Amino acid sequence: MQSVLLAVQNRGQELNAKKAVSMGKIPAVCYGKGLKERSFMMDYQVFRKVFRQAGENTILELDVEGKEKLNVLVHDVQQDPVSEKIIHVDFINVKMDEVIRTNIPVVVVGVAPAIKELGGILMHRLDEIEVKCLPKDLVHNIEVDVSSLVDFRTSIRVKDLIIPAGITVMSGQDEVVATVVAPTKIEEEVPVVAAAVEGEAVVGAEGAVVEGGAVAEGAAAGAADATKGAGGKGGGQKPEAKK
């Protein structure tokens, strides 16, 4: 893989990270095997453009004030939690003749028939895979063609990926990279409404009597009281005796 050039400046102890940020620069440190930790700073917009292009798995060639060059990978990018501006970057030194271990993004290409014809939903379960290789063999990403996903039973696993020469995959071979699942059916519960016809009584929920669309609460109890009042046992007044 071709490296991407990035111009940086040495940052002495007198210029701390906070001051560098106030100057519109991004402070950075570089460390790794065979290298004493170094402090740098770089133009904010230049780094953003380079990082968009390279990501974390492309070799960057740091041009230190035009005097020396270092091969590195971006190890960590810190952002302000509020503004989301980049406030610090960690680079890890890379020796071009030594195997490195890193992650490579997996990018979906193609159209799955199970989506187009069956209305399924693509599940991209693995966004990147772990690999080891020489720095020169690194690739920016690995493509996964989902046109083989013809139904909801098929899936693409790590072992199905086309891996470039020189790269050894460390992720599990049976890990699912992508699959298509059936769409979720949302069944709406339709309430049962008893339409009252004028002049008819309808028994509603829990024995309530509905007349003309209104619930006659206590109708049953009222009927019972009326019966008692007409002379039922334990009920109302006795008829007066004739004089």
C-alpha cells in the first residue's frame, strides 16, 4: 500500500497541548518499538483531510519539518466531547520490515436479492476484521459482495471474504459479516367497539349496560331496588289498612 504524506512540526516542552490547540494546531505524540516518544503538532485542516483519506489502517509518512520521515499508523484520535473538534492524536511508529497487527474495515458492495425481492433488512454484523501483515501489504478496506444473499437463511462469514495476498486474518473464520433478516411485522391491536343501535341495549365490558351509546351504570342494581319497593321481601312500606 502506498503511504500518505503528512507534514508535522516538532513541539517542544514549552508548547503544551492546550496552547497548540489555541493556535489552531493539533498536538500529537508518536511512540512505538525502537522509538523514544516524540511530541509533534500539525495543521488542523491538513490532518482532517489526510485522516479522512487514510483512516487508521493506512501508513502515514510523517514529514518532520522536511528533515526526517517516520512511518506511522494513527493509534488514537481524541475529540472534544462538546464541539467534537480533534484535540489530540496518538501515532504509533511502524517498521516496514516487521509484521503489524491492526484492523481493516469491511465495506458492503452490491445488492442482496433478499432485500430487493423479499423486502428483507441487511444486517452488517462485522464492520472490521483483525489482521496481521507487513505494512506494505495493508489495504484501505475489504469489500464484501452481498449479492449472494438470496434468502433469509444465507449469510456471509469471515471465511467467505476475499483476502489480499500477504494478509493473515486473525478474526474468527465463522464470524458472521453480513446477513439479511425478514422485515418485522407490526400488528396493530384493533379494539372491538359495540355499536349501539338506537332503541337497543348492548351489554358492554364487565356487564355494563349500553343504551344509545351511553353506559347505564348501576342499571341492574336500580332494577332490583325497584322490585323491592313494589312490595318485595325486606322491601318498602306496607299498604294502609281500610278503616
